[in-house]
Amino acid sequence: MGAMTVTTIQRVENGAVAVAVVVATVAADQPWWALLAAFLLFDLSALGYLRGPRAGAIGYNAVHSYTGPAVVVTVYLALLLAGHDVGWVALLAACWAFHVAVDRALGYGLKMEDFTHTHLGRIGRERAVPDAGPVGER
């Protein structure tokens, strides 16, 4: 694939999503600082690792996916269509999507068999070890 790997493309994409969420939050006249204030709350999902790597990965991946923010923003839009303007629900979706996007932009992907092995490659000290598999899958 040349100089740009799939992982690099995904990281750049997610950086763009993070910027878009910040811009949308400001444009919607929501407190942009809430994105930063709530940032670490989503990492509480990593507490599942106290029960073991499988439980940890399931909990972490459930929260570190765009599915959650998509469901929350859909609920917000349904409430809006029903005449209920609950901006805090949209802000929750924005905070959640921002967290996922920043994590992915920094290389913290969905967890595989252990915390350091992600769909974007290895993180931490182990990242110096090259991943096995075809280049297009890294």
C-alpha cells in the first residue's frame, strides 16, 4: 500500500473525527470543555481487566466503539423529533465519540487477546515487536 499503512489511515481518519466533534460541539453552542472534562470517564471500562483479559476486552471494546455514541445521538434525534430538546444527550454522544476518536488517533484500538494488542497494532513497550500478518492488515 506504499508509505501510508491502513493503520496510519485509520489514525488520521479518527483525528479528523475528533476535530469534527469539537467543531460540531462549538457550533451547537455546547460547552467544548465538557469533551475534556468527561474524557477519562470512558476509560473506566478498562476496570473489566480486573476480572481477566477476556472480560476486560469485552467491556473496553463495548465502550470504545462508535456504536454507543451512534445509539445515543439517535436517541437524541428521536427525542428532538418528539419535541424534547435535551441537549445534554447530544453532548454525551459528542463526549463519547470524541473519546473514541482521540484514542484511535493515538493508536489505542479495540483490544484483542490482551490489553496491548489492538486492531491498530501493539501499544506500549511491546509496540517495537512487529505484528505478524500481511502488510495491509497492520
